[in-house]
Amino acid sequence: MADVAARFAEVVGEHNLLSGAQVGEDYASDESLTCEPRKPAYVAKPATADEVAALLTAAAEHGVPVTARGSGTGLSGAARPREDGLLISFERMNAVLEVDVDNQVAVVQPGVTLAELDEKTAAAGLAYTVYPGELSASVGGNVSTNAGGMRAVKYGVTRHNVLGLQAVLPTGEILRTGGKTSKISTGYDLTQLIIGSEGTLALVTEVIVKLYPRLAHGATLLAPFGDLDQVMGAVPKIIASGLTPNILEYIDNLTMAAISYNEKLELGVPEEIKNATQAYLVVGLENRDGDRLDGDVERAGELLGELGATDVYVLDGGSARKLIEAREKAFWSAKAAGADDVIDVVVPRSEMPAFLARVRELATAAEGGALGCGHAGDGNVHMGIFCKDPERRRKLLHDIFAAGMAVGGAISGEHGIGQSRKEHYAELEDPAKLALLRRIKQAFDPQGILNPGTLFD
Amino acid sequence: MADVAARFAEVVGEHNLLSGAQVGEDYASDESLTCEPRKPAYVAKPATADEVAALLTAAAEHGVPVTARGSGTGLSGAARPREDGLLISFERMNAVLEVDVDNQVAVVQPGVTLAELDEKTAAAGLAYTVYPGELSASVGGNVSTNAGGMRAVKYGVTRHNVLGLQAVLPTGEILRTGGKTSKISTGYDLTQLIIGSEGTLALVTEVIVKLYPRLAHGATLLAPFGDLDQVMGAVPKIIASGLTPNILEYIDNLTMAAISYNEKLELGVPEEIKNATQAYLVVGLENRDGDRLDGDVERAGELLGELGATDVYVLDGGSARKLIEAREKAFWSAKAAGADDVIDVVVPRSEMPAFLARVRELATAAEGGALGCGHAGDGNVHMGIFCKDPERRRKLLHDIFAAGMAVGGAISGEHGIGQSRKEHYAELEDPAKLALLRRIKQAFDPQGILNPGTLFD
């Protein structure tokens, strides 16, 4: 093994290869609540696609498994390395290579954080619209899990905002897919195939992302409802209104209490209304024109009233920002509250009321709890699962995932399968489809060196 | 072979299996200008996914190649069958199964035409926004080539508007991919992999398409420019304005003359302006609110003037409809004018001026011509190629495709590779990428029975 370490060091330089005690705790896991940290044998920090290719070639020759890591903010364990493996950290490949105003795209390295991309695009009056709620997340990591977030209801998820990639195959070949255009019809779409593949098909070394004009005016409405079903019933009507919200979230009352407490949030909702509220709807609106935004806010307020909201609060800039930030930290609130797992089942939005009712039944039967919030416009339900007993929890998760899939949904809308969901995925997914995915995996990675144990065993 | 015919007939019924002289000319090709018609040995018209699966199973057992056909409006020969093959025509699988208002999706069979889907969704106040300019095209065919069209500048191409599929593998297995949700992060995205695969990976038997609210108010602006480069320079500015046009097309003066003549189009542009015009820009705007639309039309008019338009005409409903219809028929105008081929290279939109200048040089050097129009907002250039000599034309096309790819573009934005471009594709595409595509093909279709000779040999 000294031999392979020497090869890796030759590629990235001594200073950029860690092994043994040099490997810090941070490299041992992502933010998954259930995957035990596991330190890799090696951590390499390449600076170029050529270095990534050389690392993969060396790893393939020596049969060393390879896991990719962006910022490690994933929630499903896909960046958790193997003990006998090489972790490739993209922390040094963190440059915004270009913000191309005429084509409204940016070309970035995978280690670029969303915070930095936001800053660089803002300077050009543009925006990258994927905000999964953690600005320290890397673009490469987002590509790996097909990350989503609150603004997906208007702008789509990572998949809809990546136009091209540079990617390295496990064989060391460097490919370019897609480009600075939104349409290409020449062969199979490798860009889309690699997005969401959780580091099992290829390592992404460059990303072309789509940008939108940054709209000058925005507003956030908060609408408490006495009844969760009413909230869910309101969602399709708001979508159908043509108001095109850029945020459409629900937050159940307990989750709102938790995030308000943790983030010291005071939104001006009177106690008697809070007490009569089962869930809140948060509606974000934006426009390039201030008058038009005002008109939309008025119309949205009327509509929310018609749909059963107890009241409607138009939050001022500071409160709105705090609420959105607090909502983004719902994961941390759930973690702080002692959640045993966090899930993000997606179902058709019309199925949300029935699905949530079923989850409550299942959680009660398991003597556990399921609380949360979610991207209501997308049917993407984020929940903290409270159930200490591992066997009961395993069964509860299985039943929740099965209930989501039974109504045409999926285990995960944006977190991915990773290592934490693969057992349920293997049990619940169509075996013919799983066999096909394995054959596709084989087409990219015949030796199986890329992230073995993620997605499937 | 009598044996396999009997198997096919058993599956679909005697009346729905054609062979020999029963096979009409229509089944011999699509609308490609350069692929010679070629009648298949058999045409089967299944009514269900199970029948498609049984046909594929029988074809695989007997080693019979299989080509799928929607409406046959493709332009690259991907629906041109093999002489020894089975053509599966989806003409009987033509039902809109569901228009789901709450989830804003429709579930359709592949043989549904865009015209019918438009009618059914209009009744619900919704719209399927992919309009490749031929309303008799089928949704299945659109999925196969990842069809685009004029509204892609706002709504994207087929890829961006298909959320899920039912598809049959060559092994006879029936899979469901995606669903009535816009985000899923569980395994490789088979929906996106099958879209644009031109019938080489799987046969699509059901499609879940995304719908949008049908906006009540629309307007079309026509802006003549004295200089083609000015038109191209204007495009990024219009995109950046935030006016979100749903149409942004350029039409060169000769193409405008041809379509005006063929379609008896009178747009009220005075002769002296026509004579001083090198190209026109067509800008479509839409809004749910009439006043807002008026404001946008005014702003767009000012902007076009600032960007160098000689004048700006806001077309009334009838003229606007006629112009758009005429633009959609540009292919037929080119064909009527004796074009020897029609291409649709895509390049980053900022590269259009340089690319078009290069194409003019190449065409002149080949003693030929290249005229056209295109989806300017997408960088998708549609051109009639006039060059009688086959060898000179072959070289001209090669050089045009190479010039497009050299600036980060691709051979086709929406027509596909099919059979008519595969030679150039094989010459120009990265061999490592082609090898990977072949391995993916192998993962779906180990016997190679699905559309052999399309995309690659």
C-alpha cells in the first residue's frame, strides 16, 4: 500500500495527500444522522482535472475504492469514505472560472460554495437559483445528490440548472458533456445521468450552471392555518394562480415553535392565533418591478384568505430573512430536538394531505413521532423522525417510504439514497430497474471503484 | 420468418400487423430530406404496453430489429425502419389518459399528437409548452428526439417538460421512471437518459408531461434590423431584460421573403424598410394580466429601438398567428426552395454572430448557400443548405458542424442525430464519449435490436 500512497503523492504533491493520523475527523462523514463516521486510508486534494484523472488511474490499478467529497453537507452518507479507500476532496478546486453574462451561465469548479457563487453572480446582476439551505454546500456536492431547496418550486432543482459538466471516468478519461446552451440533441444525455449519481459513475471536475436575472424586489408572506389539510389543499391553488411563487413552504406548528425558539424568531403572530394554528404556509414572491410585486402581494393575500388562512402577515425584510434562514436550519432544529433520523420523501403535491395523515398513523403505531416542514409546492416533505428503538424505527421508515412510493412518490426528493437509505431502496425499488442501474454503473465503472456501498451494495 | 410474423400477429391481432404489400409508403421514412425511404418487413400497431413488451420479446428471440414510429415528422431519419425489421407504430396508443389539474401534469400515450394535447389541456386552463412547430407530431416522437421549438427560450425543450415515463426494455421488462413530481433523487435518472435516445434504449409507452397555467394575454413584435450582427447582439440584452419572452426568433431576409411568399403573408412592413433589412427579430410576450402585457410590449419596443431595430411592429392577432405559423413552416419553405438538407446546429447564443459569419464563408467556398432562421434565444440555428454536389455538401456539413462544436456547440439542438447525421457525429464526437454511449446502449439492449443504425452503427 506504500506504493499506491507514493503514486497519489506524486500526483497531488506530498502536502496534498493525507494518510493515517493526518486524516482529520471532518473527512470521516457528512451530516447524515445515522452513518457512523469512518476515516479513509487516504485523503487527496487535487488541483486539476488531470490530477483527478491520474488519481483515478492509480486507484483503479491498485483496486482502491474512491469517494468524492465537496463540503460534506450531504444528509445521506454519500460522502462517507471507505476505511480502505481514497477520499478525493475538492476543497482546492474551488474557483468560479467564469461568469458569462451574455450566455447567462457560470463555469465553476466543484469545490465552489454556494455562498461564493452567489456573491460572484450578484456582482453581474445574475443569480444561481438553487438554494438547498446550506450556503457552505459545494456545487459539486449539489450535482452529486441533485440538491433542491426552497426555490425549486419556481426554478427547479440542480438537474434543471446544470447545462454541462467536465467529468472524469474511473478509467481516467476526461469527458465534456453539454455546454453553454439549454438544448442539445446529440446522443444520450450524460450530464443528466451523472447528476444525482452520488459519485458512483464519474467525478465532476467542472460545472456549467444556468443563471437567471437577479430580481430586484421580493416579499415574504406568512399564513397560519387552523388545519394542516387546508394548507395542503391551498398549495395547488396557489400554483395555479400564476403568481409563480419562488418559495412555497409549509411548517407545522411544533416545527415552527422549535425553529422560533432556536433562532430567537419573533414574527408578530399573536399568541391566540399561534395556539389555534396547526401549520403555516410561507409564500415568497419576487418581481423585477416593485409595483407589480405589490400587486402580487395583494392578490396572494386575498387568495390565502379565500383558501382558509386565519390571517396573513407580510413580513418585513429582516423578519422575512430570519424566517427563511430559520426554515433552512430546520434540520439543525430537528437534530437539536433529538430526532433519530431526517427524511425527505417526495409525493405528487395533491397526495400530501393523505400521505401526511398516513405518516401520523404510522408514527403513532410505532410509538414514535414525525414532525416537519417541507417544500409544499414540490410535494417534498422533510421530517424529523423520533423513534429510539432501531428495529421499530427501521420498520417505521420502511412503511413511510412504501406509503410515499405507493402514491407515485419516491424515498428522497433531494437528499439522495447514499449509504443511509440503500437498504430500503433495495427492498422497495423495482428489481428490474435496480438491475438496469447496475448495468449502467458497470458501463461507467467496470471495476466498481467509485463510491462502492453508496446507492447499492 | 413466417413464424415471427405469426408471433407478432398473435400479440396485436391480425388486423394490426402489416407485412409485404400491405405496408404503405408512409411507414418507409420520416421527413428527413436525405434518408431514402425503406419499407420494413412488418408494421405492428400495439394497443398496450404489454403488447409492446410481447412484440419486443418475440423480436429479440428472432433477432428482428425494431424501430419505433410516432407521427413520422422527425427530420433526422430516426424513424426510418430496417428492411428486415419490425416497425412499431404507436398510432393506436393515442389517448390523453389524464389531465391532472392539482399536480399540473398530463399523462399521455406516446401516439398523442401535440394538437390533441393542446386541446385537452386548454379545456383545463393549462398548456403543454413544447411546440416544435408541427402540431401533428406525437409526444412519443418528441421524447425520442428531445424536440424543442420556439417556446423553448422560456419553457425549455421536451427534456425539461417530461417528468416521468413508462418504458419497455428490449428484454420485455416494463419500467416506470420519475412521476408526477419535479424532483426525485433516488438513483440514476432513467427518464432523462431515455429522452433523446431516438428509440435506441427503450420504447416509451406512457409519458407524464408538465403543464403550465395557460396565460390569457399575448403579443408578438416584429423588428427589422439592417444588420444580422446587430440582431445577434440584441438577443442577450433581451434575455437579460427580464421580459422573459416566450418567443425570440431571428429570420434572415431571404427566408422571410420565402415564407411570406409561400404563406401569402402581409405584415405591413414598407418596401423601403424590407429592402434595407438583413434580418428580423420576432419577440413573443405573454402575461396573465393584460395591463402588464401592455407595459412589457412598450418596454420591449423601446429596448428593440435602443438595440438598433429600424422599426418595431406590434402585430395584431391574425398577422401574429400567420407569422408564427409561417415561421413554423420554414422547413417546408426550404424544401420547396430546393434545399438539399436542413440542419439545426446549436451554439452558445453569444457565439451566433461569429458562427453565422463562418457558415457564410464555408458555404461560399463550397459554391453553395446556407439560409435560415432560428431560435435565437437558444443559439439554435436552423438552416437550409443549398449545395447540389454530394461530396462538396458532405464536406460543407462536416465543416459547419465542426465550426459549431469548436465554439462549444453541438451538431443538433433538437432534430437529433438519427441516421442522417451519424457519419458526422462519429467523425466529430469525442471517441471516449462515443465508447461510453455504446456501453450504455449495451446495458439497455445487449442484443442490439432497438433501432440499429440510428445514432451510431
